[in-house]
Amino acid sequence: MHLTLAQMAITALLVALLPLSLVWTSSDANKYRKLIWVSVFLTFDLIVFGAFTRLTDSGLGCPDWPGCYGAANPFLAHAEIVAAETLNPTGPVTVAKAWIEMIHRYLAMAIGVLIVAMMAQAWYQWRKSKGTRPEYKPGMPTFLFFFVCLQGAFGAWTVTLKLQPVIVTIHLLLGMGLLALLVWYGGRQNQLIAPVRTLSGSPTAMRKIRWLAGISALLLVVQIALGGWVSTNYATLACTDFPLCGGKLVPDMDFQHGFTLWRELGKTAAGHYIPFAALTAIHWVHRNAGFIVALVAGYTAWRAWGNVVLHNTARAIAIVLVAQIATGLATIYFSFPLTIAVLHNAGAALLVLLLTVLNYKAKFQHDLAKKAASGAGLSHNLPLKQQ
């Protein structure tokens, strides 16, 4: 076990060396901020690849943790993987699935290395400057370190508890949460180093946008949880028509079994096979909740559209919402094609990223508007430098 962990740690370090080298050799004057945004990019990639891992049924491609049949990589476990595949060619263990699962783990560990580097740099610079450089306050990177450890724990339980739906769904939510935290931290760095000083709204208007952005983000979290519940319960094709479901506007549904959280995959809490009506309930709730999210987030984007600072983010949210609805419907009409399903998951991650950006921009604009209203020497719609 110790040897396997050491070998996997070395692999993760090697994988992390590439983004760390890109940060170190970049022309960006602030390499710490660069490290944060590189981590954002890789976390987004990890979420998309995690969706690919889940949708290709590769979550148990290596049925143990942290290694693969006790080895650090599928090369070393090749004989065991081939033997399992020979016994059950359509089962969860194949050579391809083992590699997909282990690449996912290596990428996750590499992001952990980047966050450790971020935390170490923050602590070093904070102590070196004697606490005079706010961009290096170590609280957030330290929290990110413990957060990614929690995410890793749920990744382990995903395997050891054999893809129990509630564990897999929480693992997905934590991945989205990590993305949002990194994006917020990156936005904070941007504002500290190169603050946006253009006032583009009254305190009342900015307060409304900020509230709408927060509500949209909260609804998106609920919708992602419902989407994860659909995916982990294999309920995507429980309704194969639209706008009806099984030819009915309100189909026969079993909410009790569908939304019992603690149970094995494909089973009820009592250990019986889960009825189809339960899968229908899971799908139907996610489908209808999606339109609520689209309406609220779309209205939020519309309200933010006329704001100079928020316009580009609002436009991007509107575009992704349309694309997300299209990929969701295409998943139903084309019977769950892998590419479209992965794109649908990527769209959800992109909405998390964009709504986080909208929230932190709205926060800074609201703070700026409050200072202007309290007589800080600003005039509406004029840059601070002109005052």
C-alpha cells in the first residue's frame, strides 16, 4: 500500500510539473494569480473528464483504491485487469476503463499538488511580508487544501462503496464547489491586483443583481445535484419523449423510492430492484427543475446585460443556457449519445464558472456603488481615476 501511494504521488507530481512549469516560465508578472487560474482550467477539465468516466461506466474500472488491483497503474495490474475482463467482457473492469479511471485519479491528484503549491506560496509570502500583502492571505488556500482532501475522500468512497448514488452525487457537487471556490479566489486576486474602478450602477440596482446572481447560483447547485442523481441512477432515458414523459404530462412516478438517498445502486433501501416509476420521478424532477433554473438565470443575465462591467459575463451565461437546454433535449431525442451527454455536463460546469464570475463582479460593483453613495468622491458612470 505504501509503495503504491508513493508511486502514485510521484506520478501526480510528474503530471503537475507541466502546469507548474507553464506558470513558472510565463511572462505574467504575478505568477501566483496565474497558478490560481491554471488550477481553474484544470479543475474544469477534471469535472468534464469525471463526467466522461461516469458516462462510460469506468468508475469501477479499477475496483479498489487508491491503486488498481493494488498497483500504481494499469500497466502493473495488466494481468488482473485482463483476467477480470475475460470473465465478464461487458462488466465494469476492462483495460480501457481501467485507464480512464486511473487518468481521472492522476489528474485529481495533480490538482491537489497545485493547491498544495498555492497554499505553501501563500503562507511563505504572508510571513515574509509580515501580513502586509492581502493577496497572500493564507486562509482561502488553506481552506482549499482541506476541501480538496474532502473531495479525495469522496472519490475513494465512490469506489469502495461501489458507486452508491448519494456518494457519487456528493463527489460531483464537491467538484463543482472546488471549481467555484477557485474561480472566486481568482476573481479576488484580479480585484486586489488590478481593481475594476468603473462604477456602472446604483447601489439599489447592484443589490438586485447581486441577489439574483446568488439565487441563480443556489438554484444551479440544486439542479446539478438533481442531474447527478439522474446520472448516478441511470435515469437519463426514463423519459424518451418531450415535452411529455411516457406519453403523459405527469407520468406515473414513485418519489419515495426515487429520492431515498442512502441505498445501493439500482436497489431500494430494502434491497429490492428499484422500480421504473422511481427512475421516471428522478428524470421528471430534473427536467422540470431545469426550466426553472433557465428562467431565473436567464432573467438574471437580462438584468445584468446593460451593466458595462457585467455585460460580457451576462451574454456568456445566456449563450450557455441556450446550449445547455439544447444538449439536454438532444440527450433525450438521440437516446443518450456519449458526446452530447459529456457536453451537457461541461455546460453545467461552465454555468458554475460563469455564475461565480457574475457573483464576484456584482459584489465588487455593489461595494463600489456603496462607497460612491456614501460620498467617497465618485460620480456615477465615471472611472475612479478621473475623480
